[in-house]
Amino acid sequence: MKAVVTAAASAAALLLLTTASASYGRPTAEAPCSGQIHPNPGFEGGTTGWTAGPRIVVLGDATRPAHTGRAYATFAGLDVTRTDLLRTTVTVPANCNLTVRFWVRTTTSETSRGDYLNVGLAVTGIPPKTRFSLAFDGGSQWREYSMATGTAATERTATVSFVGSETAGNGATAFDVDDVTHTLS
């Protein structure tokens, strides 16, 4: 009888050991190098998560709808000499690559280059660089662009900036920006 009780106790202990380490219904943590990390890529929350100059975020309408959702950022479009700035900074974990994708639409009455949308990406340890310099010939349809940081062994910050520059007397050009995703891989 004692052997039966000892065998039953050993089986119960083995069962307890094997099931205690099993994961039942626990959420798994997202891998550090995956997913969209910006809180407001489509400007639906206004300028939350962004540093923006005046007159940046507007709501789309039937004649100039957003790429997705209702809101987008717009630059220039007044035929006055001015500069508009929109930027955001995110943290890129060690050994991760950040890909930034964004959509741009251009509405213009310009006939020669005078108004620009410069898009830059500054990463810790790398000199800031203008990745795109878009002018009036960008097109009235939404077009997608992308840029990436590459990987590094240490955590870094990445700052994405959009600078719209307009010169008076050359016709008005508005640059619309939407869906600025920041995806880790």
C-alpha cells in the first residue's frame, strides 16, 4: 500500500512540475523589433506626437481628401515667403531597423521650382541628411516614399522632419503629408 501512495505522490508532483511552467492565456510580449511605434501616424489626433508649426493639420474634404482617415498635414500653399516645420522623434531599440513610410500629394499653380518640401531623417551618431526634396512636380495624387535607419548595436533616437518652404510671387504650392508610419524590424 505504501508503494502505491508513493507512486501516486510522485506522479502528482511530476504533473505539478510540468504544468506549472506551461503558459495558459498569458499575453506574449511583442518582439522589440516589430510593429508601428508612432502614436499618431495619420494625424487623426491632431499634432499629438509631433512638433508642428502653425497651420499644419487640417481635415480632408471631398475636393482634397486625406490619404486615409480624415486628417493630414499640409505645408505652404499661400504664395507667401514662409517655412513650415513638422517633426517627431522616436526611440529605435538596439539591433532594430526603423522604416519610415509616408504619403505626399502636391497641389500647385507654380510653373517653375520655387517651393519645396524637404524630408529629413536624423539618427543618433549619423549626420542629419535630407532624404527627399520634393517640388511642385510631385503630382496631385498621393505617392508613397520610404526611408530607413539601418541597424546598430545600441539604442538610438531618430528624428523625422518635414520642412515646407514657399517663395512669394511664384504661384502657390501646397504639400500634403499623411500616414507617416514608423515601423521597427
